[in-house]
Amino acid sequence: MVDIIKTPMHILNSAQFDRPFLDYMCVLTDTIRRFDKSKEGLLYLKGLLAHRRAMLYFTQPSTRTFLSFQTACQVLGMNTNEIRDSSTSSERKGESIEDSLRTFSSYVDIIIMRTPVPGLCDRIAVLLDETERPVPIINAGSGPDEHPTQALLDIYTLNRSFVRLGGIDGKTITMVGDLRRGRTIRSLSGLLSNYQDVKIQFVSPPEFRISEDLRQKLIQKKVSFEETDQMEDALRGTDAVYMTRVQDEYDIAGESKKVDNSRFHLKHEHLRLMKTTAVIMHPLPRREELDPAIDSDPRAKYWRQERNGMWTRVALLTKIFGVDSKIVLPEL
Ligand code: NCD
């Protein structure tokens, strides 16, 4: 078994994941889900990490990521502690965030954190690595920069959706919305560079175009991409459309209100432009950019994507703690 205490496997950004890892995680997640079909299977999973404790440090709002990580821990029998508001911790008394997180590491075996501060997870991982008890850090969203576990579940969802269509290789993926500040966009675009002949279409108003550092990264990785404000053209022929909301929590002075994003809303009438095999995804929460009338269309995958997230996180936790080797199908 991997001695995670000596060599913690931090999950900090999506650049850590290569193709063999992604392929492995997709198979591992599929296999773990089969345990969900019986009481014996679920009890087996519950025994895998019953001796481990997790800290959920979520000081930025979250519904899905928090609940899916908490539930993933429960599926594996882990106990969880949580902080959801730094005003209830000693940070209020002037304790540094570094000292607070070091304190948590004394009590638990892993810290799963969401923060508005870009780069904080990396800093804490380096800090903990220098302590006597370095525990793994999972970045569950760090300001506008990274959301690696969302990218992993997005890849899993794409992979599952294209299972009879040759997988993700060769597909066209269209990302729409606030691409500049959407961390899911940054993390997922990075991961798509692991697939052959993928084309990304970035669709947004000029104000929300991808950031220069992502553009450079994609050029360097030789990812084929284009940037456009013509959503309808991009929808024709795409294999997946990934909608995102305006990330106005990062506004400095209400600047999002000045942007006309209405042309970048996916409406029911757009469905006729799209391939019958296309998939529609959204990391959620949604606002007006994704018409609820689309929910009943078989191409809408966002509710599945949400559920896939929990199972992907179960798989990731087994991997981090080295118990993925114990995932062999029982007699069902
Ligand atoms: C995303 C996030 O928080 O970055 N949601 C999520 O984790 N499921 C997207 C968003 O908030 O718009």
C-alpha cells in the first residue's frame, strides 16, 4: 500500500493528470459504481477508509462539490470535519490561514479545500510537506484558477457519453460563457490536451475570452482551438457543449453587468442545430445561460455529470490512500 503519510499525493491542478491516469480513473470509477448495486458492495466500500478522517475546509460557497466530497467520504466510511466560514475559526482572531490549515492537519488524514484565493492550495501543500505530518491536500476550487476534480469528473462524463463513439479523441468540445474567470474552463481545457485531435471552440463575448496564460498554455501543448462570438455556428457539428455562468463574484466594480451575455444563453430552440449525439454539460449552478426546458432532452448530461462527480471523488480518494488496489468486484 502507498504510504500516503510519507508521500502525500496532493491534487492541486489538472496538469498533474496524464492520459494513463485519466484512463485509469475512468475505469476505476466505473468499477466502483458497480459496488453501489448491492448492500454487500456498499458495505465493502464503507470498510475501505473507515480508519481515515477528512477535513472539508470550504470558505467559498459550494453545494455540489462540498456535498459530493462529503458523501464520497461517507461512502468510504471516512469521518469528516468541516469549516465553511472562516469567521467561525481562529482566523477571526488573527490566526494566519497557514497556521489554521497546519492545525487541521494535526487532526485529520486529508484536507479538501475550496478557497477564493488562487494558489493557496499549492502554498499549503508545500508548507505541509515540510512538517512532520504532511497530509494530502485536494484543491476543490481555488479562486478563478483551478478546479482539478471538476475537470476529472467532466472527463469521466465525456468519456462515458462517447463510449460508443470512439471516446474523447477526435471530438469537438465547445465551451461557452465566462471563459476568462471560469476555473472549470481552465482545468478542463488543460486536460483535453491529453486526447488526440481534440478541437476546442471557445465561445464568449469579447470581455470574457480566455485568459492569456491559458491561451499560451494551449498553444504550447499544440491543442487545436478557436475563439469566437458566434455561438450558433459553433453549436452545429459540436460533439459537446459546456456551458458556464458569469463568475461575477470576481467583479471588482460590478463590471459583469456591463457585458451583454444574452447571446451566449443556450435555449431550447438551439437544440435543433445540434447533433443528435451531442452532449450538453454544465458544472452548475446555472442561471439564465442554460434553459431548464433543455433538461428533459436526452442530450442534457448535467444532472448525470453532478452524480458522476461523487463517484469520481470516491475513486480519487481510494487512489490517494492507495486502497484502489482493493477494488475488485465481489460476487454480486
Ligand atoms: C463551479 C465552481 O464552483 O467553480 N461549480 C462547481 O464546482 N460545481 C462552477 C461555478 O460556480 O460556476
